[in-house]
Amino acid sequence: GAGVSQSPSNKVTEKGKDVELRCDPISGHTALYWYRQSLGQGLEFLIYFQGNSAPDKSGLPSDRFSAERTGGSVSTLTIQRTQQEDSAVYLCASRRDSANEKLFFGSGTQLSVL
Amino acid sequence: DAKTTQPTSMDCAEGRAANLPCNHSTISGNEYVYWYRQIHSQGPQYIIHGLKNNETNEMASLIITEDRKSSTLILPHATLRDTAVYYCIVRIRFVIMNSGNTPLVFGKGTRLSVIA
């Protein structure tokens, strides 16, 4: 595709429910990142995938958060037993390869936990 | 990654140059300066990056001081569409082997308002 695509663009859920957020990176991009941004705050790194290497999960805030990347392309971020503090915009970014400096971001998924 | 310091907000008249400063006094020799911006309700957008030489592209110019402890992003003719939060980030260059595991760390940035 032309850019990084995220779905859904908005998600409203009830506290305690599980949610899945999807990211389609730019075709051929080997690196994929998840960030989240709470209202009025900067971006918080969550997890990073690079090719077939083990992901860097150091930014995940709790074990309720997990992510996978299938076939080196599409990624899914799963939040189990959502809490109100999980409400934020979840942003995905991809980068072409190790020889390229630019990150390309999607427009994000606005998650609201009621 | 080296810490950066940016003003919280700035105003700029439409058509004038917008000069956004960034202090990174603890930058190390192999760390680059990156600039991204985030327009309301969108994901961040890459603008420019540099090491020590001044850089220019179709979006902006980056001026890095000789001691590399500070830099300035210049939007030569600001338009209303340049209103955004601008992030200055310092980190080791991605292309260095095994550096990709360190993600870009975004601070609070500078909120630039371009005024008609």
C-alpha cells in the first residue's frame, strides 16, 4: 500500500474486554514499531519487530499487552482485560530496512475504554 | 539516547521563517539529530536528520552547531498547514549494526502555531 494502514481507526470497549489492533506496514518494510500516545502526552514505545529476530518487548507496560507479526508483514497488538488507563492512540510505524533512517507512521487507532 | 530540551510552544506568522530550537548538550559522537512532526490527529512524520553538517531538503533545513550541543529546525516559509508538534530526537543512527533495537524516544516536543 501507499502508507502504513491501521484498523480500526476508533475502538470503544468496556473495561475488562480484550481488543485487537491491526497494523499493515508499507510493503517490503522489515522493521515495525508500536507506540502509544495518551492525551496531551508524547509517544511511548511499546514493541519493535525487525525481520525474523525476536521482538524487543521492553516497552510493553504489562503482561496484558502482547503483539505478533505474521509472515514478516501484518502485526496485531492485543490488549487483554482492558483498563481505563489503556485509553490512548496506538500508533504503528514501519521502516524499510537497516539502510534507511525514516520511520513511516500510520494514523493510529484511538482506543477508548469505558 | 541523549536527552533533548525544546520550548513547549512557539508562534510564527504565516509566510515567515519558523526557527525551532533544540538543546542536546549530552549528545555523543555517533548520535544523530532527527526531527519529526505530528499534525493533529495524524501519526508523526519524518522531516530531516543530520550528524554535524547542515542539511536541507524539500521540507526544512537543519542547522547543527559546531559543538553539536544544539540545533535549529528551519521552516523557511511557514504555512498554516505547518501547525503541529515538532519533535527533536537524538539517537544512534539506525544503519549502524544492531542499533535498530533502540527505538526513537519522543519527548513532549514544541507546539508550533502558524498564525495567519
